[in-house]
Amino acid sequence: MDTERHPSPRQTLAILSRGDAAARRDATPQNSRFVRVFETLAAVGIDAHPVIYDESFADAVRDQLLAAEGVLVWVDPIHQGKTRAELDALLRDVAARGPWVSAHPDVILKMGVKEVLYRTRHLGWGTDTHRYDTAAAFRAEFPSRLQADGPRVLKQNRGNGGQGVWKVEALPNTNETVRVLHAQRGSRPEDIRFDDLVARCAPYFGWGGCIIDQAFQPRLPDGMIRCYMSGARVAGFGHQLIKALIPPPPEGPDAPAAQPGPRIMHGPDAPPFRALRRSMEDEWTPQMMETLGIDELSLPVIWDADFLYGPRDAAGADTYVLCEINASSCFAIPEEAPAAIARTVTHRLLRSQETRSG
């Protein structure tokens, strides 16, 4: 006998992603890249449907979202030159009118931006991290830090796909020129004037508001571990040998050796990541919530924390350094993640029902 409580069968969920008018016209759960999420939600009695967003038909999207009890959002911060500025305003309006939205734009501004690396630098996942709020502060403070501490990584506050992420190295016998490598695929190291680096970074103080500066992690070639979360619980892991911020081989950035390896997915109980799971569930996520003022029901239904390997501890065990949290558009996901999403959505819909009825 199924004793699990489920939301009312009439409750509906919108799954929002970006696309054009043709994608909007043709969208179905079956042809969506989120098909497994749709299937898992349907299996627990949740009526989910795709909603395609673009600024050119935002009013029609608003009407669709207002007709749903909940909204799951998969939209990158930057896509083909478009930001989420108008979408975030729409989602705030929708959430204020009743439907719950995940991730809510205000939650993204707390945890899904690079500033979280600075605000949570005191946690066990932290490292030497600084924030620059203006181009003048960056110009004044960064050069001495680079000369004293070795290679640094600069990150614009809001971005994805390596956009606005730079490895910066000092060059011998000069403060006027630095070596930079952009994290976007196909990039090569460049030696440029520091003033030119300041000019490249100046736009980041606009929409994003700040630049975050972290120590470069020498174990970067060991790969990145993506810890997938649903609410406050681990939903799986992905390990990938990345190539971003690693100089390409002599054959160039298009050579096979310069391409990232596949992301190998693991379930939440994977033995190599048991210590990381304990830290995430028992320490770091609760501490992050307290630091940022986020309650558990506001955590995104699906998000991920990306870690690099830090220096080994005295016992030879791995440590982990947070390099990013993705809360805007976390995909692809492990096989176990859709079931975790369904459990979290079920809980959120029930809480939404109880709030409206009580």
C-alpha cells in the first residue's frame, strides 16, 4: 500500500527553459531535454509541462506560470548575449502572486553567484578569496596580491560556460604586464598590459556588481567534482577532467589533448565521495544557509556545488575547494537526480497546499 503523501492530482508544475518561438510552439515533455524529469514527476502524480521563455513573448509566459502551482527554472545567467535581467523580474512577480519558484532569483543572488565564494570563505570549502567592488579597487589591490601570492583566478559575479573567468600570472621583472588565460574553450595564454586586463574586466562591475579573486588551485588537472544537490540533500556526483585554465598543448586549443574528458556520473552513495557528502549535508550546506540567510524550503530543487581538489591534509586525505555554485541552470544531472527532484517537488507542493489552506 502506498502511504506516501502526494499533492493534489490537479496541481501543475511548469518547467521553464529558454528558446525561440518555434521551440515554444513544438515543446512537449517527450521532446524536452528534461524528459526524464517529466517522467519521474508524472510517476508520482505531478502534472508537469514545458514552458519556453524569450523576452519577445514574456507576457504569454507569465500567464502560463501564473496558472501553475510551482515553477522549475533552467535558464543560464548569460545566453547568446542575453542576460536574465527581464526574466528575473518576471519570476519575482510570479512568485509574489502565489506560485513557488525554484530557484527564486533572490536565492540565486545569494548562492548562485561567485560572491558566495567570498561570503562563505570561512567555511571548510573556502580558500584565499577576495572581492573587488569597483574597477579602482581592483586596479589598486590586485597587483600586489598577485606578486605576493602567486597565480590567481578572477571571476565575474554572474556568468556561465567559463565566461569572465581568468587565470592571471605575474611575469618576471615587470608589474605592467601579466599572463592571462580565459576559461572559455579555445582560449590561449596571452601576455597583456595590466591596464588592458582592467579594461576587459570593467564591464563585470555592471550587471554582476563585483569581481571575485581566488587563489589558483594547483591540483586543477586532477579534475572537478560536481556535487548535485536537491534541497539540502546530495543527489549525486559528477567527476570530470576539465581543461579550462590549463594551457593548451603545442598543437593548439582544438587538439584532442585540449578537450575536456567526459563527466563521469555517480550516485549519492559513491564511495570516493562519501567524505564530501558528509561535509555537504552535515556541515557546509547548513553553514551556508545560516551565513546567507536561506531557509531549507528556499534552497533550489536542483543545484550543484563545483569543487576542485585542495591540498591533501596531514593524513594524506583529499580536501575540497569550492569554485562555483550553479543554481540557475543545473544540467546534465546524474541518473538518480530526477527521483530526488520528484521527492523535493512533492514536499514543496504539499507545503504550498498547507500554507494556502492553513
